[in-house]
Amino acid sequence: MKIGIISDIHGNIIALKACISYMKSVPCDEYFFLGDYISDTPYTRETIDYVYDFCSKHNCIFLRGNREDYMLEQRRIIAQGVENGKWRWNSATGNLLFAYRQLNEKDFLFFEHLPISYQYSKMGYPDVTICHGSPVSSRERLLIEGENTKEWLKKINTDYLICSHTHLPGELEYQGKHYYNCGSVGIAIGICGYAQCMIIEDFCTNGKIAWNPTFLKIPYDNKKVVQDIRKSGLLSKAPWFVNSNIQILLTGTDYSSQLVELANKLAREAGEQDSEDEKYWREAAQRLGIPDYR
């Protein structure tokens, strides 16, 4: 029994297809998709349509990621007519707005019905808890050596916890339980030109069935993704956040969270309530050494 585990696609259909191609060749019997299907690259529409087609032909479990939560929240804000919360074309929210405008009603209904977490059970195999961030939040980060990761391993009633969100693959064994993070398909940190995903396969140890992980690095054409980002106009919609994403795609170096934090800090120091002004993002990017790929 082999299960392919995919997460944090971030609209990168080129990387996704490379991962699926490998998993089908193994082949995998089932698939877990742990969320963050969209945003950050230009292919939101193509990715969602590909996912719909794939799940119609394969045994899949889908979860909701924080990116899908963001889209649902924005939809509620727009429906309520709250101007202050609407996304705009800038480095703070333009990347999300670019993805949002490619979605339709079917997509929002799909997101709404996706669970945050799921307990996978199959007769003859160990149960597995799967989630995007944590079992109760798509935004909680479970780092390999994080204390909250250990706390969740103690809380869950399965011996396996598989999640993503951090874009940092790895594993932890704690008090006889196992934590696996599959990394990111679409915007992998620390490597460039590769998508991260994993396969778990059953094996027998000491007379018991267990799950063995294989962490994968699948090559794909990252330079084409960057070219398509440029062609799509996404760089002009959210310049510095997208520049940070391109830096990750081309070098593996990730300053995205530092960029957001520093831009917000600079805005607060200037007496601004938000960081919508590009000058704060530009200064933050310059301090962090993020190139301007425009």
C-alpha cells in the first residue's frame, strides 16, 4: 500500500504534474492533498481544474490550507461590503487578489467543504492524522523540533501525524509516535528546481504494520515558472512579495516572512496603520537583499 502526499502546491502546476507523474509511475494507490492549492504562481485556474480532474479518477483525500481560508475570508468581506478588508494591488495583498480573481463559485464551495484535518483509517493499516497546519488550525506551524509539535503528538489518538504548511520537510519520533512533514510542491525552501512531496508505504516491523516515509525531491522546470510569472503580470500586481517568491524558486532562499514582518514594522514606525505603500516593501526587500526581478 502506497499513499502519495502532496501539499503547498501554491498554483505551481508544472511542479505538481512532475510529482504526480512520478507517483503514478510507482504507482501510488491513494493520495492525500493537504491544502494550499493556489496563489504565489500564475496558474491558479489551471491547478484547480487539474485537481478536479485528478480526483475524479483517483482515490484522494483533500484538506483545506490557509490559502483557501484566506480566499473564503475575502469572499465574506466582499459580501459584507467591508472596504477596509478588501485586497488591493500591492505587495501586501496583490498576490492573493491575483489568485482570487481566477476563482469561481464552484471553487469556493469546494474550499468550504474541505476539512481542516482528517483521521485516515483503513482496515489492516495504522490510522493516520493528516492536516495542513495542525489538527485545529490551517495556520499553526508544526516545526520538526517545535514544542507544539510534541504536544500534538501526545494529544492525537493515532501514532502518525502528517502535515505541511512550513515548507520544511522532515520527521520526528516522539514517545513512540511519528510526525512527518511532506514539504512544499510549489515553492520549496532550501532547494531550487525541485518539488517536495512524499510517499508512505506499509511495512512490517516486530510483527506490526507500520508506515515508512520516503521524502521526495522531484525535478521540474522552475525557470519556466519564473518566466510565466513575468508574462502573467503578477510581478506588477504585488512586486516585492512576488520578487521574494521568485528568489525562492531560483535560489531556495526564503525571506518571505521576514519581508512581511519588516515591511509592517517600517510602516508602523512611520505612523501608518498598514504597509500598503510600496516604499516600505521596497526598503524591506533592499535590507534583506531580495533582488528586483522585473
